Amino acid sequence: MWRLLLIVVWILSSSILLENKVRPVFGVRVSIGTNSTINTYACFIDNGRVITQKRFFDEQSFIKIVSGHWPSIYNPKRINYFEVNNIGCGVVKDSITLKDIPYCEPFKTLWKIRFAKYPFRGNGDIGWSKKLHKPSLNQEKYLYDRYGVRSVDANFFVDTSFWMLLKDVQDSSWIRNYENLN
């Protein structure tokens, strides 16, 4: 009987402790994905032990969830995580059409960490990568050391690395340093 009571108490206390640690985690992978998009956006749930419930979103939906504009299991309190992390992204209402317009300037430059030139025709922009379709070995090492990303093709910049990356791609000295890694 005592053993059963102890197990019940342990289960209840564990679930209460874990429930308090549940938090959303956001991330981006910089590689060509479905529908010829360069960035793949994902939301996860961190339950204190593992990151679960990965779901992919298009850029506009992702911005609406992360900004708290849309209700979601990934942001049930509708917190503007862009604001919390001092990133200039969010949703504005168009004054003429009254439509919600998501915006995020840092997302427009993420491709540059991976490509030397914009990977699709019709845009002659130059990237920060030393190789045509992937970072140089030193750039890859830097991405691993700073963000924990082994491969831009396979891994996501997740959680604190995601927020750090969004700040870094807006910092001209970070950009210069990254470009100069051979």
C-alpha cells in the first residue's frame, strides 16, 4: 500500500513539475526546402526533458504564432517573443486593406549565411558564405561553436541560438567577421 501511495505521489508531483517547465521553442533551418523556400520555420515544445511536437510553418504563419498574434499550442499565452528578444518583427495592420501583414527583416538575410549568391534567378544579391552553396569549413565550425549547428542543411538554429542568430544577422560587425572566415 505504501509503495502504491509513493508511486501516485511521485507521478503527481512529476507531472506538476514538468507542466511548469513546458515552454515553446522556435527555430529555423537555412536550406532549400519545399516549394523552393530557403528557410524552414519550426515550432517545438520543450517539456523540461526533451523537445517534442515539432511542426513546420510557412514564414507568415510562423511570425503570427511567435508574435502572439495567433493563438497556438506553441504560444498559448500569446506572448510577443520577438519583442521579448528585442527583434524587430511582428504583425501590422494595413491601413487600407485592414489585413494583417507579418514582417521580419532578419528572415530576409538568413540565406546569406549559407550561399555566396542568391540561389534563385532574378536576384543578383551576394551572400556572406565563402562557398557557392554552403559555408566554408571555418564558417561551418563557427556556426557549430556559436550556435550548435553542425550542418545548415540538416540542423535548426533552435531556442537561444535562433534568437542570437536573428540579432547577429543585423549586426554589421558580425557580418564582416563571418564574411572574413575563410
